Amino acid sequence: MENLVRVDPGLFIWTIATFLVLVALLGKFAWGPLLKALEARQTAITQSLADADQARKELERLQAESTDIVRGARIEAESIISKSRSDGETVREEFRAKARAEADKIVSDARGQIEMEKRQALREIRSEVADLSITIASKLLERNISKEDNQRLVAETLRQLDTQPRSPETKW
């Protein structure tokens, strides 16, 4: 029983060295590429939002132009018979409806793309985390551990998995 409480300096030093090497490897090969992928994803989302904003501004410009065209059409319509007025109004309403439909489609497409890219980024992150977890677990299990430690580790892991809240999108 006394052997379990005794501190072994050699084991302590090797444990710290192994931990530092593992942190360095994770920093170089896992966190760096993962952060780069997230930055690229964020840049793409930002660009999509900028494109949507540009489309909105273009729509406002088109609406301003259409308003100017409608004003000119109203001045001319007063000199034309009532049938021409009704035709002008019909054309104006169709143009507005078409412009609104186009704008709604652009905004809807942008939102859909942003949502799709967000889901894809989350899937990639989950996949990377799962791969890293499996790698770390396999490295830890390569060490010689006692049967009691193994059973305790399995029971603790299952208990943690049962208590973790899961979102509807989580599949692992």
C-alpha cells in the first residue's frame, strides 16, 4: 500500500516531458490547421454577407431607378388616355414584384449558403475533435494500466456521456 503513495521523480519528469511533447504536437498539427480552417470559413461567411449587402444596395438602387421611371411615366401618362394609365400601372407593379422576388431570392440563397457552410464547419470540427479524442485515447490506453483503473475509467466515461446535454444535430 505504501508503494502507491510514494513519489517517483523519474516517472514524474517523464510524465511532464510526454505531456509537453503532446501539447507541442497538438499545437502544430491539430490546432493550427483547425484554426486556419475556421478562419477560412469565417472569411467565406463574411464575404457571403458582404455579397448579400451589395445585392441589397443594388436592389435599393434599382428601386430608386424604378421610382424615377415611374415618376416620368406618370407625367407622360397624364397626357395619354386612361387606358395607357392603367397599362403603365400594371407594368410598374410587375417590375416591382419581379425586383422584390429577385431580392428575396438573393437574400434567401445567401442565408441558405451561410447556414450550409455553418453546418459543414460544425461537422468538420466535430470530426476533427472525434479523431483527436480517439488518437489521445489510444495513446493513453497503450500504457499499462491495472484492471481496476480500466474499469473505473470506462465507468466514469459512460457516466459523463450520460450526463452531457446533446443538441438535436449531435450524432456522436
